[in-house]
Amino acid sequence: MLVNAILLGGLYALMGIGFSLQWGISGIINLSYGAMVILGSYISLEFFNFFHIDPFISMIISGAILFIIGAIIYRGLLQPFLKGGIVFTLILTFAVRLIVENIILKVWSADYRTIRLAYAGSNFQLGDVYIPLTKFLTFIAAGILIYLTYLFMMNTKTGKGIQAVALDKEGAQAVGMDVEKMYMINFALGTALAGLTGSLWASIYAFSPHLLGPIVGKVFIIAILGGLGNIWGAAAGGLLLGFAETAGAAFLGSQWQEAIGMVIMVSVLLWRPYGLMGKKFFG
Amino acid sequence: MGENSTILQIKNLSKHFGALKAVDEVSFEVKKGEIVGLIGPNGAGKTTLTNLVNGTYPKTEGKVLFKDLDISNLKPYQIARIGLTRTYQVVKPLTGMTVEENVLVGSLFGRENRDSEMKNASKRAREIIKLVGLESKKDSLVSDITLPDLKKMEFARVLAMEPEVIFLDEVMAGLNPIEVEEASILVKEVRQEKDLSIVYIEHIMKAVMGISDRIVVLHHGRKIVEGTPQEVVNDPAVVEAYLGKRYAKGIKEVNNEG
Amino acid sequence: MPNSKKANIFLLVIAVVLFIFLPRFLSGYWVRVITTIFMYAVIAQGMNIMSGYMGYLPFGNAMFFGIGAYVTAIGMSKGLPFLLVVPLAAITAILFSILLGLPVLRLRGHYFAIATIGMSGAILSVVQNATEITGGAMGTTLPIIDKAPGVVYNYFYLAMLALMVITTLSLHFIIKSKFGFGIRSIKANEDAANSMGINTTYHKVIAWAISALFTSIAGALYAYWMSFIGPDEVFDVMIAVNTIVIMLIGGAGSILGPIIGAFIIELFAEVAWSAFLEYHLAVLGIIIIIIVIFVPKGVTGTIGDFVKRRKLRVGKKVSI
């Protein structure tokens, strides 16, 4: 069970980071995030069904597609309305979710879908624990992606630009940085991470539009636990949530899963209003 | 008028942001009816000190006593209700509301144990608006009025709270010399009428010198000098803290006048 | 000014009287539609006090609707009369709002908005799984009123109308009061509000409790009216979404906005759903985007702007 918890947590970690970045750096609570995640799943589904491409490979494509979608949504819809405050961005992202949800329902129906991989059933042994292969692979993939995101933020010009803008918008503008571009890239990165998570998710679990809402609930909790905009915080939050859900399901029964996440979030908020790891990851 | 009782005591107040000591063991007192000037170059810690005193920032160290009551751990709204208020360097008007409504909020919620019934609070608000000279603008939205009027409104708002101590944080910032002069006169008039104690935070020297009974000088978060305007102006440490020539010229002017 | 105020009150009274007699001219179907409009207006007023006036958007406010509905259902299944259960439902909802509100309202708007979604989802889960008490995912029934359907519809029509009028009037007086100024100050500038002596946490919690009160009574009435409720139905996030769209189009932060918005949205829904059945989600999404882009202040806001501009123009004419 511990193994399952950690493996799930890894996936949650990747999922939570995208949302946390969008919220922490742009102040946008992206209610369409769940739709973006499963869109990634469906993209991988199509690539698997039509071209027999493994989701671990097609995830790159879904990541790219979701990146572009994110950029378009941000530039076209959100950026003009940022000054309207949080109510407008909430409503607009919700509208996006509705539209995407409708498209998904129309094209793929509400049925649960899966990707049946040839090697899906195999395990390997580590000590006396059996580790499911695909879950393990997704964990590794998630870990790599998280680390790549971190490297991007710390070492590339754009990444550092995003950090700068998050720390001090006016300062960044003063030195001639294209602030809006930074925000857009950050947002697109968030949706890309969502898409990547979706592809990885598809390799293990079933997916359907029913997951749309709960995903947002989960990433919200993860973002709060880890502190908004904090990559490693979100990772920690994801692991914690994965663990809590698995343990909760095992000991209390699966119906209490949602409630557990909620209880944890409220408790952490009471104790440490800025999340487990404090404010942004660099300050 | 000779009540010399101390109304506000700031003891060893410190605020550290990590390694940065924004305010470093500052202590001073304010007596009832005094105007204490709080000056220092930008970044000296004046606004941080104000935020500490009014409860907006948690203190790293130190205590604040208001009329012998320890208010160090109270929340901003509680401190406001006891009678200690502040204005903002960058004005914070209640957007979407009119000038009169802004002042009314101060009148309704300010000091506790007053009549906060709507009719009487409105009357109080209108009187204060008249006092500061904003009557013609009272129905304008705060988004439609000029900066000097915004400052007057914030002043009126704070007065409507009927405080005993006001921290005026750089009220003059952004005003031209004529407006500065008008504002100084207004502050002096109001202080007379309402028997207030004021901590007057500024870095426009002329305004502070003419109005303060005493001056406290901050630099890099520490108090470097305290005394009468004359004492402070001639203190070498103070001259050093500020940019030399321009300030020295300011001293000459004040010395020649006073 | 007092003349136009008296004129407004007169018009409103006439409107209410017209509504009271309207059912005589309408089919049962339309009576039900308008009852639903009244209900949405109440729920929207509940959200209006939080979001329109205070600037804190409780996305999951539908949870109080569901709580109101379920407490009513459970209470009546134990034999309690409706009029006794309604206050119980309201009190339960208020208690929830206080317990859940205290930790989350201390913080700022962001957290609150989605925290309420999570809470709503969690409560939905609990209700779905506590089958012995709530009937679980299959729903639960309430006693049916032993009268002709037409009569029953009219009862609920009038009840909802009354609720809407009472709610709207209450909100009007609350906003004019000292407490109302406190709420509006929080939206205007929360920092300044704190420094002016406003206990913002207290105001936020009480505002949410009032919101819970309105919304839960709407839920209680709904449950008794439908005689059958299920968890997915009364905790549906679409209730909140519809409510937000209603507030947007009616104009947030105004007293009549939610009512106007409810009429526009529901009537549009009646007309459009049959045409757009398979695409209604996407259509709703597109409508939301269009409203945000073109009419962000809603009907009342845009009319308000128009009136102000006319006043300015008239003023200019006079002074020249």
C-alpha cells in the first residue's frame, strides 16, 4: 500500500505543480485545469488507438498541444481581464472548462476510457515488495518532468524571467522584460504539465469527464499545502495527498477519499496559512 | 494647556525580515497633544514602524503601550478602536464609494463606545468633511478626485474615527509646495481643535520643522537622534544621514527663519 | 430625490402584486418555471451579499442549498412538520457556514473561493455515503401534499415569491446599515477596512451565515416542492455556476440585479435548451464569455452607467 501511495503521489505532484504555478504567479485559479488534464489523456488515447504510440512517448505531443492551448487561452481570454479581479478569471476559466467538457463529451462520450498497454500487468520485485511496472514508470517520468521544470525555472533565461516577474513585476518591467510574455509562458507551462499528467494518468487508470471536477479539487488542495507557486512545495503536497487518499481508502473506505483531502487542507490552513513550505520557492 | 501625560510608548521595537533589520530597537514616547515628527531618509523604517505600531505587521521584538495599555498583540481593528490610527503613504481609498461614504465608514467604525447610530455618524462625517474643506466634493467617487483631495479625504476619514493618536504617513508625498503649505495649516488647525497627538512622518524637511514639537530621526531602522527641531537640525549624525548639500541648505533656511 | 424613491417603491409594490395574481393566467408549466426563477433569485441574493457586496466569491455556496434540502427531507421523514423543519435547516446551514468559515475566511479571497468548492464536494460525498440517514446516492422522498397539483404549484409559487421578496428586502436593509458599510469596505480595500476599526473576520463570517440562511431556506422549499431529492441534484455545482452567471448578467452589487438576472437566464434557458440540447454546456460557456467581455457590469450596472452619463450631460446643458 505504501508503494501505491508513493506512486500515486508522484503523479499528483506533477499535476499539482502546473496549477500551483498558474495560481501562484499569475493569480489565476484555473478551473479548467481538470479539463486540460483529461484532454491530455484523450490525446494519448487517440495516438495509442490510431498510431499505436505508447503514452510515454505521446505525452510529449500532448504536452506540446496543451502548451499551445494554454498560451492561446491566456493571451486571448485571460490577459485582457486580469484587472477584473479573481471573480472574472474564475468565471472565465470555468467557461473554458464548460466548452472543453462539452467537446470531450461530444467526441468521446462520458464513458470511462482506458489505454491497455501490453506490459500493463507486469510487476517487478524490490525486496519483498511488488511494484507495478507502469505505475513505476509513470512515477519516474513524473519525477523527471518535475526536475526538468525546476531546472527550467532556475537555469533558463525564460525561467528566471518568470521568477523575476513573480517576485517584482515593476522591477522586471523596469529592466525591459516582456512581463506579459512571461506570464503567458508560465500559464502555458501549467497547462502543458496538466496535459503531461493526463497522458501518464491514462497509462494506468481509466479516465472520463467525471474526473474534471475532482481534479480541480485535488490540485487546489495540493497548491495550498505546498504554498502557491512553490514547485517543491506542490510536489510535497502531491505526495502527501496521494498518501492520504490511499491510506484513507484502505482504512476508511473509498467514500471518504474526498473528505480526507478537505480535512487535511483545512487543518494545514489553520496551522500554517501560507502552506507547508511558505511563500514562493525563492523567497 | 499643559497635560504632559504620555499617551504612547514605543519600547525597543524591532522588525527583522530575515537578516534585514527594518526596524532596530526603536524607542520613543509621545505625550498627549504633541506633534512628534518622525523623519529619516527613504528606507529608514518609518512606514514599517507605523505598520508595527498599528498591528499590521507582527513584531519581532518590543512593546507598544497606549495609555499604559499593552497593545503589542492586538489586531489592527482593535488598535483603531482604542484610538490609535494611521493614514497611508500611498492612499487607500475605499474604491467604489463616495468621499462622504469613505468618511462615514471612519465615523461608524472608529473609536469604540461612541454613538455609531447611522444618523449621528453621518452628521459627524459631514462635519469633518466641512472641516477639511471637501464639502463640494462629498458626493464624488474617490476614483474621480485629485490626489490632494484624496489625501484630505483620508485625513478626514481618520478624524471621523475620533482618535487620540494619528500616525500621518507622508501625507505630503505627491503634493506641490502650495498644497504642502495648505496641508500643514490644516493639520495645525485640526490639532488645536481636536486635541490630538500626531506622529508626523515626512521627509520634506520644511514641513516637519515648522510643525513638530519634537523630532525623532530614524536611519537604517535605528533611532539616531531625538530632540527639538533646533537640536536635531544641528546634529552632525543627522546631517550625515541625509544627502549633504541639499539638506544643509534646508538647515540654513530653517535657522534663518527660526 | 425623495419623489423618485417613492415612485420606485410604488412600482415595486405593483410588480409584486402583479406576480401574486399571475398564476391565474398561466399554465402549470409556466408557474413552475417562474417559481424556479424566484428560487434562483434567492440563491443569487445569497451569493450577492458575499460576492457582489463583499468581494468574496463562494463558488460552492450550493452546499447550503443541499443542506437545507436534506435537513428538511430527513426532518420530515421523522414526522416533523415543515414549518418546524425549515428553521432547523436554516440553523444547520448557518452552523456549517460558521464552522467552515472561521478557518477559511481569516485568509483572503483566493483561498475562500475554491475552498468552498472542495467543501461542497466533501459534503456531497458524505451525503452520498451516509445511506442510512440520507438515502445515499439514490435520494430520498418527502411527504406529498394531499391536494390537487395546480393548488400545490400555486402554494409553492407564492412561498417562493414571498421568500424572494423577504430576502431582497432584508438584503436592502442590511446593505444600508452599519454592517453593510463594513461589508462594502472589505470589498473596497480590506487593509484600510481593518485599520479603520472594522473586524473583518466577524463581518465575513456573519455575511456568509446570512448567505447560508437565504440559500438553505430556498433548498428547504425546493425539497418539499419536489417531494424527491438526490444528492447530485441539490449539491450540483451547476447551481452555483448558474447563480454566478445570473449575478453577472443582472449586475453584482445591486439589490435588484439577481432578480433581473434570474429572469433573463431562466427564460433564455427555456427557449434555448431545446435548440441546443447537445451543446448546452458549450453554449453556456460561450454566453459567459460574451457577458464578461461585453456586459461585465450586468444589466443594472450598465443601466446605472447610462443614467450617470445622462445626468452628466443634462448637468452640462444646464450650466451652459
